[in-house]
Amino acid sequence: MSKQIITGFPDNFLWGGAVAANQVEGGSDQGGKGLSTADMAVYRDALGRGEYEKHYSISDRQIQDAIAATDISSYPKRRGIDFYHRYKEDLALFGEMGFKVLRVSIAWTRIFPNGTEDQPNEEGLRFYDDLFDEMIKNNIEPLVTLSHYEMPIHLVNECNGWLDRKVVGLFEKFAISVFERYRNKVKYWITFNEIDSIIRHPFTTGGIVPDRFSSGEIENVLYQALHHQFIASALAVKHCHNIIPESKIGCMLTRLLTYAESCDPNDMLLAHRENQLNYFFSDVQIRGYYPSHMNRRFAEKNIQIVMEQGDEEILRQHTVDFLSFSYYMSLVTSINADKMDKVSGNIAGGVKNPYLEKTEWDWQIDPVGLRIALNDMYDRYQIPLFVVENGMGATDTLGPDNQIIDDYRISYFQGHIREMREAVKDGVELWGYTSWAPIDLISASTSEMAKRYGFIYVDQDNYGNGTLNRLRKKSFYWYQNVIATNGEEI
């Protein structure tokens, strides 16, 4: 019996955008909010665009200076784009574009300022109540990330971040608090944003300060902290299902699709291993156990993960409902990489791909790679997928009458949405697409404003100067039409 041929996106496809609390909200000293890892991030204009690891690096001295700072002008994530006060205006603009969904995160330190309090902060809870009410008013479904690069700095100093098993229970309390509070407002949840990134930037993702550990032990520290995040994620899934029976909760992966530079079997094996390692992080949360190839990796590197009794059962019993992921570019690897030209991108670099164009921040543009990634992930897991980050950073120029003609951004999205549609026609079960980001915000990696992603321009420079006025770019109207035609007119 033949099945009906899929011709495009399903009628209930969730179109929208994605932001993170620490990059948009601001109001870091309001509403009882505590300091988070994101509040330590400093804008350094002297660094090159490819030097992301230096932007993400942190020391104990830098943490002490950031906590003591009275002048926050050097800490852009503390001011964001003032979404904390302007969310109604921004949500109205997203509603005007026709958004079906908006991915946001809850700042842990708005709910538990230090992470250790007995009771949640009512003022913080009330802010997200108001935010979700306003989203629903604009017919926008909330998609909420529990942990998006903003753990309490108190837990960094008291517990060495996620290295301490105690943090699992503290996160569990946070998750239960928000599930119970928003059970009638939020159906879709994500546990950890890009959980795999703890290996690339330990402090931002896991609250790990590398200088506190020797070079010989840091890798073991990271995988131990990651294990605690895996357990916390599984427990969050458990509580979400119990408290909100109709909910769907997923994990989130940085999809780092890697090609072999040549058909040399050694290049092919190297690319296979890179993709296999990328999938390790979703394997655990979807399949419920550590893949066997990681056991060999741990043994060869003398990595020993301490598990408590019952951990394996927790992972096995509480797997996620869907896989969400970010996709910005593809990578190339080679056994001769040290002799070849390199590019960077999303804190992950590789060999330059001569067949691809690049953004001005040196990220390779590969729409077809998104189709490949979607098919590969669906073949592997056979669970629904959700593209929750995809976009390009660019320098936008204000023209006459404050017009922003961003055809380069439209071209980027056209290519990716076209290939995403092809993947759906291939049979991939795809729930939705949230662009990163629908409005200009503070860059995660460089803490700058000049790297603009949005369909909406925010009048603010790298130093916080500007009116914060919102302006619709040309891409605003283009995406509005994409949504109105359910991806048929791109």
C-alpha cells in the first residue's frame, strides 16, 4: 500500500524564533535576581572575531572582579536589550510576524538567586507568569529552556559548578518549581541548551573554572560534571511528565555536522568519529545509556566517571520526547588538518570547505548540510525533531529613513528553509523552526551587539549606547510571508 507523498510543511508546523534570557532580558539587579555565569561575561573589543575561546575563558580573579563591579558597562549581558521591561513591545512584533512559537529560557537566578534558597523568589516567578501570559495573548506557544548558559555564580564558587553532585538536587528543585508554576501555560520544554558545549566552554555551560584544576584532570572533571547534567536532565523529564502529563520535553544538541576532507578511509574514519562523538550527548538522553564507543574513549584517556547507585536506571527510564538542536554551519576534518586553511564557527573550527561561502564572522554557510543533518538524526533516533537555532550574524547598516536592507540574511534563511522543507518531504518528522534570533541581542560568544541576527533591529551599540528603539528590517516582512504561506513562499 502506497503512502501519501509529503509535499511541504505540515499545517500545524511551529514557526517562530529563539532567544535566551541572559542575552535579552537585562534587569540583572532587579526583581531579586542573583548573579549568574552569564553576568561575568565581558565585552573585549580588542579580540579578533575568531578568538571565541578567549571570550569564553574565565579565571577566579575575573569572577571576583565581576561580582564586585559597580560599573556594569563592560558586562553587556547584564543589560541585554531590556526585554525585561520591553517584552510586551517585542512580543507584539513577533505576533505581527505571525509567530506560532517563541523559544525563551528561564533565568535560574530569577527563581533561586543563589541556587540554594529553600523557597523560590516570587517576584521572579511573577515575571515569567506575565511573560507567558503575554505570549499566549499574542497566540504564541512558549517553548521554554530550563538551563541556557546561566547557572548561579554562587554554585560556581560553592560547588565548582556541575562537578558537585549536590547541584543535581538543586536543579531538580528549580525544575519542579517552574513546572508546578507554569503547568497550565507551558507545554513544550527543553532541559539543557547545547549540553555538549561543556567540553568546548566549561564555565559558560557547566560553571567549571578550568584554572582550578590541573591539565591532567580537567577532562575527567568535565565528563563528571556532564554526567550530573545527564542525571539532572533525566530527572527533569520525570518531573515534567508527572506534573504536566500532556507536556513534551526534549534535549538540545549543537549539531556539528562533519564532512571528511577526502575519500581517504582515514579521513572518512576521522569524520565518522567526530559525528559519533557529537551524537554521544543526544544518545544518552534519547536512548538512555552511554554508547559503547565512549567506554573505550574513557578507558584510553583514563577518565573515570563516578555514578551513584540507580543512575543508569534513571537515564534508562526518563528519556526525552524530542530532539531539538542548533545548526549554523558544517565542519570539515582531515588527517592533514595542520597543513590546511582553517575556519571557525560557533566555538568549533575545522578545515576550510572550498565549496561553501562564509559569513563575515567566518562561519561556513551550508544549507544542504541541514537537510543531511535532519535526515541523519531522524534515521538514528526516529523521534520528532525541532530546529531551535539557525541564523547568521551580520553587520547591519541603517539606510535612508532608518531602513535596513538585509538581503544577505534573507538569502541565508531561504537556503536553509528550502532544504528543511526537502527534509520534511524526505519523511523527517519535524515539529518546528525557531530562528536565532528574531531580534538583535547580545552575542553569546563575543558579548557584542554589532553581530546582529534579528529580523528586528535594536538601536544599541557594543557599549550600550543607543535608544533601544526597535526597527523592522526587510527580513521582517519576508519572514512574515514565509509564516503566512507555511513555508511555501520563501
